Amino acid sequence: MKITGILPVHNGEKFIDTSLPLILRNLNTDDELVIIENGSTDGTIKKLQKWVNIDSRINLISTETPSLVKALNLGIAESFNNWIARFDIDDNYEPDRLKYQRASLNEKTVAIFTDYDFFSDSYKYLGTIPSALDTNAVAVSLISSQRTAHPSVLFSKEAVINAGGYRGMDFPAEDLSLWLRMSRFGDLISIPKTLLHYRLSSESITSKKRNEAKNITKKLLTEIGINQKNVLSLIANFESVIELYKKHNYSRERELLILKDLYYLSKDSRLESKLRKKVNQLLIQSTPKYAVNIPNLKAVKLLRKEQVLRNKVRRKLL
């Protein structure tokens, strides 16, 4: 299976020589990397051109307007392959990220994510986000909009096009919008391995557009909402999802996070009243078992600690 990597770059000169080798190492010899140079004003173009001369897999496209959504849609349009991997130049990746993602795909999959962690500009570790794994749990986890990291995704070009692609009006929550729509076309899954190391930087779109992203996230969850078929399936197979978590790392944290997702879901105004009752019943039955009885509430304390750390860093960056 051939893959196209898509890498939008805007003023990423200082990251190129460190991050690009890690990205290229993930790609096979017959894969390609479409780089959309997005109106940079530093030395990005010059450095990227050097790498074009070194590696024939790179297709460099320059644009004048620094629009992330336009760059992503252009990269999809220029892709020769159906399976597309998102990369960001200021993040770091494990060299076997795509190896694990390729091996986990099946005929129902439309997108596959991974666990990820945060680090600061000074390379300080800030915490890990365990993903939901099971396809129904992943779809429901979109309610929190934090567990399906955009730079970790490998997705189907066909499914993205069928879902309507990235939409400019959804920026800077364009990724969540796409995942919500794609969940209607197939399975969203995730790998229980930390394969993305996400840089929390004052220069990132994530930092600069945080408040705007929160408002648009609420709007998207209201207008599109979580796929209710996934909610029903998760309720019906909840115990099997918990058993799946027990086979992997961060099992306790994943149990707590799925309860947290269900709690947020129980407040969703789009959810049919009968389905909301089922969610509440599941919470009543499961919360004492999977949260209260966790020894020393270690997982709860860990998650709270990570959240406090991230919030402190974000306040400094804003």
C-alpha cells in the first residue's frame, strides 16, 4: 500500500533539518511527500529546495497565501495515493509510525490515529494523551476534541472527498469537523502507541487560535454532532471495550477518559432523549466500577496533573 505524506509548511525554517528526516524515514521508497510551502517569509523555501534535490519522493508546491485549509485540500488534490498521512514540520514522530498504522488498517477503516504526548519549546515533557482505540469509542471521543491529534492521522483520500474535505469556515477546528463527517463513512480507529510528539509552541496555530477553536468546536458538535450509531454500539459493547483497554498501556486512564467522554455526551443537546437515558444509565453503572475503585485514584491524579501542567504552559505562551 502506497502512502502520500502531506506537509504544510509556513515559516518552518528552524524545524526543517530536524523534522524532515524523521518524516522521510517513515515513508517507503515508493511513497511520496507533498510539501505545500505556504507563503513563508523566512528561509523555508531555500531549505526545502535543498531537500527536493536530495530526495526524489518530495513534491514541493509553493503558494502565496498562508491558508492551512487551502494547503491541505491542495495536498489531497495533488496526492497520487489513496492513503494520506498528515505531518507537521514542528512536531516529532517515531520512525515506525506509519509501519504500525499500515499494519492496523482494514477494509472498513477511513482514518487511523495514535496516542501522542506533548513537549514544550525547551523539550520538556508535558503529558501523554491515550486514545480511545475501539472505533465506536474513538467516534464518541470526538466530543472532547483532544484525543484524535491532526498530525497523527492516516486517512483515506476517497473518504475525505466523500465527506466534503476540509472546510475553511471550520478553521481552526477544521480537523474535528472532518473527523465528525468521516465517522459517517467508515471506522475511525487508533493505535495504543505514542507515535506523535506534539510541540506546544507559542508560534503554533493551536496556541494563537485557542479561544476561537473552542467556539467553533462547540458549534460543530451542535451542528454535526457525534454519530449516534457509534453511541449505540459503544453502549452495547462497553464491557468489551474495557477488556480491550486492559490489554494495552494506560488502561486505567483510558477507562477514565471514556467515562469522561460519556459524561460530556450526556449533556449533548443533539442526542435523542432515549439515547441520553441509556448513556446516563451506563455512567451510573460503570463509574463506581471503573473510577471510584481505581487503587489510590492514581489515574485520576495523573490526568489532573497533566492537565494542570498543560494549562500552566499554555498561559505562559498566550
